[in-house]
Amino acid sequence: MPRVMVVEDQRIMRDSIRQVLEEAGYKAPGYGRPEEALAAVTVERPDVIITDVRMPGMTGIELLKKVKEILPFVEVVVMTAYGTVKDAVSAMKEGAFDYLLKPFEPEELVLVAQKALERRRFAVDAELKKRETRTTLVGRDSGLAKLYEQVVQIAGTGSTVFVRGESGVGKEVVAKLIHELSDRKDKPFVKVNCAALSAGLLESELFGHTKGAFTGAQADRAGRFELADGGSLLLDEVSEIPLELQAKLLRVLQEKEFERVGSSKTRRVDVRIIATSNRDVEEEVGKGRFREDLYFRLNVVPLPVPPLREHSEDIPALVDYFIERFRVEMGRKVAKPAAGVMKKLAAYGWPGNVRELANAIERALVLNPAPEIDITVDGAGVARKTEDPAGTVFAAREGMKLDEIERGVILSVLGSKGGHRKNTAEELGISERSLREKLKKYREAGVHDET
């Protein structure tokens, strides 16, 4: 949700502005003193600041100058009365995006906020494009170099690719790089998260539907296969597709044709399929949860992506990459890891892989406005723990297998949520269906999930 900070010393005016912005869908923290707002910008990380010009103490123009030193990409809109338009002109010279002349209508306020947000997004995108001309794999470890060579070799073909690896290793990055290195690079790269949708919604999302095909289908709609025609389609976490939908997916992979939901008209597409999964798909096939013929159709070119713990030499390069990326997005001028951080990060097992590292760096930048940041993780260099309300603790021990660690964390979080599976799934960042299947597997192995 975009953040528009409001700085106005008159409480009634401030609350009125905040209400209009919040009703328009923005998060709108408010401050009565510019000094308070300035102290909060590194935590609030506003996209836009709307500030009065004349207030006790620091003026709105002084606030503008100081904020721009901390967050260069934040857009500032100043509010001024009719008799002080010169203040607004001065603010524009200092880098303000626009000004509002009091009194103003709610529609004016929302419109200027929208325009300021668009301006900020454009500025950030332009800066990022200077630094990232295309998707890239960050690191120089020999294992990653081998992966890059495989990607280059695979990209030149039209073969279906099955990217495999643990959660957070960067499977989507690899998939996008395959597309950008292929002769389809100027065509669409479309992705669908197969784990996030029910069977009915996923079928419509993939193949489209006609008007009236089901309740809520108010118009014809193209599916992801049609949108990706000529390009590439990423089936993210394909192993989560319900069994009843797998036969229809198999047909379109084999025949390159399908029908929209509610239609008998056959449509043909030319799409390259790239699938990903973090699960043991062979085991899913053996247990009858994934079609064997679909597995063979997807697994034409298998491409495993190594977990971060297997190329920990790349952690310094990844840290530099994410610091620079988030620094630009947040408008931070200077940021670098504090002394000793790399040694600590190298000692950690990174069960969440590159995604966990990126989250740790973003959190450090958000919480620490200093030029040097201390990147911390839960349990870095020690056992990783999850506590439940009863005070029991799961701790990963040396020598434990990954599936044992996963099971321990899942059951411990389930306990902390009082056995509530939906809340547990949300906490773990997985689908309820995936959680149910994991718990079923544990019960079959004699491990119970009762709390």
C-alpha cells in the first residue's frame, strides 16, 4: 500500500487530509511537527510527503531539503495559503513536486498524490534500469557458473524446462533469464502461481473463460496461455496443481490447443513452458498426487538450482547486490555492511535461501538509518528456534536432514497457532493444501500434529 505522509500542525486539517487519503487507498501517517516527521521518515519510508509550508519551528521547505538528503526519491507536495504563493514557488525550486493552494477539494488532493506516486515510480525505475539491463544471476561460485552455462545452452532451444530447487533459491529468476536469453525475449513472459488458486480459479486463469461461464464471469477473458502466445509461460510451483486439472494441462502441453471455460471453440497457441517446483515431484508421482505422464512432459530439460548453503561464497556478492537494489528503491544515499557481518552470515544455514537473505537486508535497511548496517537473522550461527505458547522449543541440531528440520518447524508453528491450520499456513508462507498434505505425510510416518 503506498504511503503518503501528512505533515500539518493544525490537527483538524491533518486528520481531514489523512481521512481523504486513507479512503483513496493510501496509508497516511500524520505528524503535527516537522521535526517528528523528519525523525520518522527512515522508519515510515513514505513514497510521498504532503506538508504545510509555514509551521512552528522547522518550515515545510526546510523539511523538504532535509528529507531529500535522506530519501532522494520521495516526492514532496507543499500546501500553502493564497497569500503565501511565493513559498510554494520557493519549494518548487528546492525540488517539490507540486503545491496545493488552501483551501482545496478532496479530489485535488487525491489527484496530486496519484501524480506524485507516478513520478516517484518513474524515477526509481529509471535509476534501476541504469544498473540492471537484464535479469542476472549474482555470484561467482563454480556451481552457479555451471548453472549459468546450462541456462545459456537451454535458452537457445524451445524445449520445456523444469526448474527445481528449495523455496527461495531463485527459481523464478532463472526462469526469467531463460526467457530473456531466448529468441522469444521480445514476446511476453507470463507467470502464474499455481499454489495460490483453487482448481476452479486456476483453470480460468490458465485457459480463460467466456461470459456467463460461471457466477461472476461478466465478460470474455483470455487466459495466461493466450496472453503468453509467442513467448514463455512460467508455471510457478506446478506440483501444486490439483489432480483434476492436470489432464487438461497435459493436453495443451502436448497438442498446443485448449478451450476457454464455457466455450467449445478450440484455440491454438505457441508457448514455451517453464515450470518450477520446490517439492519432490517423483515422490508425488509415486503417491498418485501428480500424473506421471505430465511429469515426463514437463521434465524434458531438468534444471536444478542449488540452495544458498551450497554456494555460500556468493553471499558477499549477493549482499552488495541487494543493498544497492534496496538502497535505490528506498532512496538511501549510503549503505554498507558493518564489520564482521559477512563472517556471521556465512555461518548461518539459510533455510530460506536467497529470499531470506534479501529479507534480512531489507529489514536492516529499514530499521537502521546509519551508513553502516548490521544484517541480523534469527539464529544466525546458532540453532534456529520456533517457540509455541506452551514454551516448547524446536531447535535444529547438527546433522539433521532438511525434511526433519522442515517437519520440526511446521509442527512447532502449528502448536504456536493452537492447531489453526489456516493461520499456520499463512505464518509459514505456504498454501493450506500444501500444509494438509505435509501433515498427512507426517501422520503416515507416525508423527502426529495434534496440539
